[in-house]
Amino acid sequence: MTAIAIRPEVLRDVIAGALGDKLRSITVQLEEVTAVVSAADYLAAMQILRDAPGCQFEQLVDLCGVDYSAYREVGVEGARYGVVSHLLSVSLNQRVRVKVFCPDDDLPVVPSVADLWNSANWYEREAFDLYGIVFDGHNDLRRILTDYGFIGHPFRKDFPLTGHVEMRYDADQRRVVYEPVTIEPREVTPRIIREDNYGGLH
């Protein structure tokens, strides 16, 4: 039997009580609860969210990296990189979003939660691969989507859209070769047709 979900405002208060001073902020927006914790308290806070009565978030359903650098253009200041996790309590029928910001932009590091939820393993590897966020304590932090020799982190806002190199299979050498990018930037303005009754359309 599924538990009836409590109101987001009630869940906010339950989480605030469980996390106490480990909580930097907690909000309800669009009926979703978002908790923000510091990197120093992240692992302890996540364990509390998993184990505390009234929380019991036994599943981590998503974890991703975020590069907030472009947000600075609209006046948001602070750390460049963050990690956002979505937790689910099947037993209590409730969800929470947890945000943590990496304190150092040059070497973004937060603790790994893979020992708390196995599902975090690949999500953390993806965030490491695409954003360069290091998850301290992860037992196998390797790239998961890009090639073995890939340089850089393609989801960072300053990574060039064309990449740094391109690859192709060379039949003569019978192997994949890497070369500098040869893509020429071009204008891709769509053609606008201003004729009446174009193509028989009215």
C-alpha cells in the first residue's frame, strides 16, 4: 500500500528539522522541495536524508553536474560548479532535490554518495566526465561517455561547440586518427519566404 504524500511545506519542515544546522537553505517552488547544503556537510546530510524517520529517501533517482558560470550574467554570484541530486522515498511517497556547490572553481570537489546509493556510481562518473567535478571517495572515477584520450569536459560552458579535435577511421592506417577540427563556422539563418500563397498555401 502506497503512503499518501504529505504537502511540500510539511516535508520542508520535516527535512529542516532532520538536517538542522547542516542546511544552508530550503525552499518550496512549484510544489517541489529543494534543499541546499555545503560541500563539508553534504555526505552527512545525505546519510540523514536516507536514514532519518520522516525522510527515508531510500532511492537516488538522479544526480547531475551544473556549470553556473553563465548564470553570473543575470546577477547570480557564487560557486561555478554544483551537483544536483533527486531523492525518492518510495515508502513515504515523497521527493526532494538536494543542491551542493563545489567550493573551489579550479578543482571542483564534493564527497561521493556512491556508498549510500549504488545508483550514484555512474551518475558521478558522468558528472566527472562532462563537468570535471571530482567525487572524493568514489571507488572507480573514470570517464564514462567520452573517448579514452579525450581532453577537457564538454558540458562546461567554456568548452568550444566544435570541440578541440575530430576523429575518423583511416582505412590505409587501419585505425582511428585524431586531427585538428576542420569545421568552418557558418551562418545558419533560416530562409524566410514572404510570398503570398507560396506552395499553394493560403
